[in-house]
Amino acid sequence: MAKLTCDIGECTNEISEGTGSKGGLPICHRCRGAYYRANKLGPKWVEHRREQLHFLESRFEYLEPRIAKLMSDAERRVNKAKKKASG
């Protein structure tokens, strides 16, 4: 039998058979929790959260090349230390 997955585009969580069959959304428990939270806190919170996530994404895009350089430098130092320790 095929596994059922959450109906949210990027979500790969499995859902149990019958989820959403009685008029509910065919989404996993994590996505359902996010839906309930947004519904409870309202549109102002949703807009604030969207702005927050946009900022975090922009910051990560800016920092990503620098983080990659830090990681490659660290890996190079580890390899150099291993080589020095072994021989």
C-alpha cells in the first residue's frame, strides 16, 4: 500500500489513512498545529511571522557564502592536523 503524505507542498511527513476524509485537511499533525496557531493568533501575527521569516531567509542568503568559507577553512585545518598527527 502506498504511503500517504501531507498535502502541504514541501512537507514529507506521513499521514494516517483516512486523514481528511471527513472534511478536514489531509495534512500532518505538525502542519495542522501551525494552521491552528495561525488561526488562533490571527492575521496580524501571520503577517508579522511572514516578515520575520523573510528577514531570516535574507540574512541566511547573505551569510551562506561566509559560512561555507568558514566550514571549508575548518575542514582544511582538521585535515592538516590529522596529516601532521599521523606522520
